[in-house]
Amino acid sequence: MTIRPEQMVLFVVVLLLLIPLHRSEKAAGKTWVAGAHQQVRAVLGELATRFPAMPRGTKVLFLSDPYDADDWILTSMFRLQYRDREFRVDRVKADASLAAKEADYAHVFALDHAGLRVVR
């Protein structure tokens, strides 16, 4: 495979344009990741200790959590922890009517500054 000079020039130009952009965005990303990392780690540690395994397709409900209503971090954490794409995490924050349906869930949790709390 032969590299033409214009391809090399284009590569270098794009590289030079992306380096400053990457440097400015990297700092913003680090602050978010560092803050969320501790909480994610604490939740995953608690799950591994108290619930080392859950059946495939388990449904859990969060009565409260610190994340935005449209955030998928809890679903991602549970699906990765239990290696189950069908794992379902519902949140009262996203649908208030779910609070009356606790009996439909295998586990009910609350998450706040103190950590993960098992409600049922």
C-alpha cells in the first residue's frame, strides 16, 4: 500500500487541529469521571457483596437516586455487573407511578449520598 503525499498532509493537518481540542476537553472529562467514579465503585462493591448473583432478566426499582431522569448509568452498572442485557432497572424519578408497584420487582433500592440502601 502506497501513501500519497496529499494523504500524509491531510493526516498531519487533522492531527494538528485535534490536539488542542483534545487537550481542552480532557480536563472537563476528568472532573466528571472522578466524581462519578467513587459513587459507581461504591454501588458496584455493595452489589458484589450483598448480591453476588441475580437471575437473568431481573427487575429492580430505584425509589431515589442522584442521577437525571433520563440518565442510563444505573441500568449500565447493573447490566455490566451481572452480564445481562435483559436486566431491567426502573426508576421512580423517570416514572412516578412505579412507586406504587414495588411488589413487581425482585429488589427495591434507594441511592443517595450515604450509598446504596436496600428498601426491599
